[in-house]
Amino acid sequence: MEKRLRDLDTELNILGARLLVRNTFSNKNCSGIIAIYTLLTHRKRGSILSIVSRKLVGSSVLILLSVGLAAAFLMLWPRSVSLILAGTSLLCDFGALLFLCRAARWEYALQVQRVIFLASGCFGLAFAGLAWKYHHTARAFSSASLIALAMLCFGALAAFLILRSSEERKRVSSPD
């Protein structure tokens, strides 16, 4: 009976959340009171889960935006504005790749740069082909295709400059 009268304090660490469970037993009814304090009240600074989730928010937002723009592209396909939406969707994908590269500590920067250049080159050729095909019959469609091509070129150039500046920063900060 005396074992039930004592307080039992236990701390549990589950996936970065610290739980404090307190069981208090009374003599008559043996009712338990459980107090749970989650990560919001007893938060450790520098938790790995919070750092990763903060870094993936930007890429998740850009991917969702890209999916929305791709859906708008499919709904508006015969119109010339759909090509600009497709180019913007690709730029959002490139930005998401850059955010993911940043979350991975720039270890895959060269591969991300190659993927962005390859994708922008392939889609750029497709947009240039559409512009050439419709330059006499549908001038608005041709102009929108050239605008999307220019957006992809600027996106590839921005990716090159961002990744290049990060490599230079890494070279300067690392002692040789």
C-alpha cells in the first residue's frame, strides 16, 4: 500500500519531444493525475527535427506552388498565358531544388546545377520550337513561348550564380 502513496516522475524522450509524466496516487481512490509537457513548453534549443522542418518549408511551398501552376497550365492550355504558367512552374521546381540543396549542406550542388541546366535546356528547346512553329500563325503564342524561354534562361543563370557563390563561400571559410 505504501508503494502506491509515492509520486512517480518519469521523463520520456520520443522523437525530439520531451514528455514529463507525473503519477500521483492518493490513499483512498488511487486516482492518477498525469501532467504532460510537450516540446512547446520544454523545448531544447537546436533540435534536429525543427531545423530540418524549417529548411524544408521553403521547398515544400515552392513544390505546391509548382503543382498549382501546372494544373493552371493544363486548364488553360490552348491560350498563350499557359506557356508562361508552365515556365513559372519550372522556375518554382528549380527553386525547390535549390532549397533542398541548401538543406543538404550543399553536398549535391554540382548535381543540382546539372539537373537545372539539363531541364532548362530541354524545355528551352521545346519553347524555342513552339515559338518557331507558331511565329506566323499565332504571334501571341510565339511571344509567350519566347517569354517562357527567357524565364528559363534567367532561372538557369540565377541557379549558376547562387551555387557558384555558395562554393566560393565554402572555399573561403574552410581552412586548407
